[in-house]
Amino acid sequence: MNPTPSPKSPNTSKPRQIFKVVPPAPQREAPPAPPPAPQTPPASVTDTSPKPSTTSPFPYRRLLAIATIAAGVGFVSFIKVAPNVRGEVVVESTAGARDFIYMQIPGTITRMRVKTNDTVKPGDKVGELKSDELDQEIAEAQLQRDEAHSALQAAKQQLETVKAKYREAQVHEKTRSQSAERLSRDIAQNATGTSLPAVQKLEAEIEGLKSKIYGLKGDLEGLQKNIARYQLLALEGAFSPVNLEESLRQKSTLEGDIGDIESQILAKKAEIASLKKEMEEQLEIRQAEVSHTAAASESALQEVEAALAEVENRTLSLSQLDAELQRRKQKQKHLFLQSDIAGTVITENLDRFENKHLSAGEPLLEIVNLSQLTASVKFRQEDADLIKPGAKVRFRPREAVLRDYTATVQEISPVVETDQSQQQRNLTVKIIIDNDDSRLRPGVVGDARLETEPMPIYQNVQREFLKVVPVGKWF
């Protein structure tokens, strides 16, 4: 309510004052006006001087305050801060920096050379065992190898025997073949007129007998002439019959001798024919013997080939059994369990394995290189745009005695997984943790914070708001 001058004021000559009404600020409502003061009865003498305006200058101050606050808020909203990207961590051993030692062969642990938290180097022996199964395997392999060796020696001896038999058969075949060839040549010579010595001898004897017959026939012819003359003279009475009779007896003797010699010639010719026939028969016998010895030689050769094959098979079998024996003996190196890497033994209660029989493939202990560990971090899917390979991560284990550790993002899983509540989707990230004091162990859990580039507060607030309120599903 605007004040006006009193009508009773004597100072009516002054000009009337005009007051400007200021509307309230649109940002805030004006506080309610105070209740009017109780009116006092007019005085007998009233002050006619102009009254000051009762309107307060508070709206100006309020607008100024609001503008100051808005400017401050706007200024602050552009201040850059790092987003709060956190996740849950499970520490693991790094691939290639861990060694699980298993039983390579069944056996009984006789001694464990290490204890939990012991450090080892590559090649260090961590345990010893005894294997009755391996001893039995080696003994069986040795027995089979010895039997194969004896069989090979027997096969080699049999080979030498059949080789000697084959050589003898070859000699017999050659001898019979040469004899048959000689007889064949002799028969061929007889056929061509070149007689053999035996035949030549008989033929020479025949020629001698023929010459003898020729001489006897000459004598007989002369004697026959004498007999004819004697007969003529006897008829004439001029010759004595006694001489004629003697000549006739001589003739008869000569004719008998000639007949005997001719019989001898026939016998000689028959002997020559018999020799030729005998030679032909002997040739047939020799040729049959050649065939027989050739068959025997071929059979002996087959025996040699079979013996050679047997020796080769026995040699191959012995070689395989030797290799198998060596392979089983090589297993003896597994009687000593050793580490392939440098690291720390993290398996607990190793003494429980001593004097215990274990099967092949059973795990015994784990060795881990603790200087650098791997961990799986589950970040919210909404923070995926801030996670980059090589980004720094600060990891704090939940054990109070452990310090913070610095890590580096190594790998980002391409698969987004849903947690057990089926409400939160997470991105799994592999980080590398520098565990220089080796106090951190695989299996430790903790919390990680991703070190990101700072961004204005208003963007950070917007990100956090969208994490809580899934605005996108309403569009």
C-alpha cells in the first residue's frame, strides 16, 4: 500500500511525490507483507512533511544473491573432476608365470623338499617319489627286450645255416650242370664224326681187326689158288693128296680166323653203340640231377630269404623294444619333481603328501611368480567408454595390512556378463599388478578404481544420474 500525504498538512504548496512500484522477482516469491501497524488517533498537530516510502529494497538483494549463486553453480559445474569408476577385483596368477606340478607317474611321495612360501628357481627339485609301478614296467620291458635279443640271435644262426645249405645246393647244381654239359658235348661230337677216346680206341681196334682180316683173306686167296692147283695136279697124278689135305685144313683154319675176327669187329661195334647209348642215358640222368639240384638251390634260396626276413623282423622288434625300454627308463626322471619357473610355492600343508601314494595326473603343488600378477576386474557396463587398454588402475585389497597397488589394463573382454542378481551387467577387464613386495597372493579380492581423464562436473553428474535412472529405456 502506497502512502499519500495527509489532507490536513499545511504544506500543500509542495509538489506531490510519485513512487514507483517494483514487482517481485520471478525467480522467488516475495515474502508476505507484514500486518499493518495499528493506527493511532490523529494528533492535534500533524506533521505535514512528506513520508518516506515503506517499500523495502530486499528484492534487489535477493536477485543479486540468486544471480551470484547461479553464476557460482555454473562456474563450479565446469570444474573438471575424474569420474568415479570402481569395480571388484579377484587376483589371479599370470599366464606363463605359474607352474602346476602334477604327478607324471603313479607313485609314493617319499620326501617333499619345499614348504609353503619357499622360493624356487627353474630346475629346482621340489619332491621325490618311489614308483613300484614304474619298476615293474621297466622289468617287463627289460625281459621282453632280452627275449627279443635271444630270438634275433637264433634267427641270425638259422640264417647262416640256410646260407650254407644254399651254397652247397649251388655247388651241386653247378657240378651236375657241368657234367651234363660235357656229356651233351660228347654226344654232339659223336654225331658230327668226332669220336670220344673210348670210341676211338674201339674203332682203332676194329680197324686193326679189319686189317688182319684183309691179310688173312689174302692168305686165304693164295691158299685157295694153291688148292686149286693141287687138285688139278692130283687128278693128273702128279701131286700127292697129302699136301692137298694140308692146304684144305689151312683154308679151314683161315676161314675160321676170319670169322672170329669179324665176330670181334661186330662185338666192338656193339660196344661202341652201347657206349653211345650209355652216354645218352647218363645225359638224361645228369639233366635230371641238374633239375633236382636247381630245385634244391631255389628252395634253399627261399629259405635264405625267409631267414633274412625273420632277422629283419627280429631286428625291428628288438629296436622297438629297446626304444620302449629307454622310454620307460626316461620316466625315472619323474621320480624327482621339479619346477620349470622361478616363483613362490603357494600350496598349503605340503607335508600331507609325504608317504602317500598318488595316481598319475593328481595335482601336487602350485608355484607362482608373484612379482607380477593378473587380476579380473568387473566394471559396470555404463563405464565401458572410459576403459582403455593401458589405462592405470589403483587396486586396494580388502585386507587391512596390505597397501594399494598400481595396475595396468591389459585386456578387455568382448563379452558383457550379468551378475548373480540378473540386474547388473558388467564388463570383465584383465589388469597387470606390480607386486614388487610379493605380499599379494592369488585369490585375494579387493576394490579397484580406474584412473580416468577429468571431465566437467556437470558431465560427471549426468553420467552418475544415467547410471541410476535408465532414461534410455523410456525412449
